[in-house]
Amino acid sequence: MTTDKIYKAMNSEDFHINIRPNLNKNGTWVGDVNVSILIAEDNPLNDDDYASLLHFTKMVCASVPIMEMSPELRQLAHDYVMEEEDNVIDFKPDDRGKVLDRKDNVVTISFGTKTKGSA
């Protein structure tokens, strides 16, 4: 996705955390990532709110290197995610929907099969 498409998909007040895996020449993940924060230029927040949310976003990003230093925190995060995943439907790559339309903040997706609640 190009930078223009990313910014168009954002609401002006959004703070996005981008995680980019570092890949080798074969396109395989080498185990480390680049973590960055994306913020729209026209963010409407006042200076205090902007600074507070930026600080919070940086704290979330800081959890990545902190987990490398703290096995206890890493295990706590792992256990939390595993517990949450027990309540989530198993996702397979084939389940990705096809984007049919994008209008404002509404995205229409077709999964090609009937879903729970379909007639």
C-alpha cells in the first residue's frame, strides 16, 4: 500500500502504529521489525491532547523493546493474547475477503461464502 493510500484510509485524528517486518532476500522474516507511528498532518487535536496521545502511542511502541528485556512482561503479554485468541474465530488466509467498494469510512467486503446470519 502506498503512503497516499495509507493516509487516505486514516481519519485525521488517528494515531497508527506501523509494524514492518525486516525480510531477507528470499522474502522471509528475519525476526526483527521496524515500529513507527503514523499521524495525519491535519490532526485536529489541541496541543495537550495531541501530546498525551502521542505519549501513549510511544508507550505502546516501547512495549516491543521492553518485552525483549523483560521475559516476565513478554510472558504476560503472550498469555493475555492467547486468552483473547480463545474467544476469536480461527482466521485462515483463504478467509480474507475481497474489497468490493470503499466509500468514506465504509468498506464493502465479499467473503465469497455464506457467513453466520446469512440467509
